[in-house]
Amino acid sequence: MKYDKHIFICTNQRAPTATRQSCGEVHGMIIVDAFKKKLKEKELTIKVRAQKSGCLDICDFGQTVVVYPEGVFYVGVEESDVDEIIEEHIIHNRPVARLLLDKSKY
């Protein structure tokens, strides 16, 4: 495997007339850029990649981020959450409980 951790950030943009909300390209790219900048600043010893993705199909819960290889889904992610996700999940392998997708609601 090329990366130890791979972070996908939804940037899907639905049409203004769509019945479902979407993470949105603008907000999603703010999160993508924040992950990339902060990961670079950390100079980690593990290989991590953050990148934009298409729809992850859980937009109803807010901005979605998924971390592999664990397959952990975070929802309602804001730029202010990026440091915590990197510190807790990426560096210490402890998912951030308050941002986890509640699979019973999905």
C-alpha cells in the first residue's frame, strides 16, 4: 500500500434545485486544503494523503470525510476539526468520537 492513511473529503456539488443537500465544492475544498496544509506542517513519519472525492452518499449529515484503511466516516466536519482529526486519528489512531457517523441513523 502506498499510503498508511488516506483521507477522502467530499466535494460533491448538487444542483441548487436538488432535494438533498450536498457537502459542496467550496466548503469541501476548504477542508481539503486545510488537511493538506496541516499534514505538510506536521512532517509525519507515516505516509498520508488527503484528497477531494465525489459523493460519499451521506450528505444529509453535513460535510463528510472518510479515513482509510479503517473506513471511518466523519460527518459535520468543519475546518476547525481538522487539527483534532489529524492529531487523534491520523497520528494516534484514535477516531474522534464526536464526529463519527452514527450508523444507526444511516
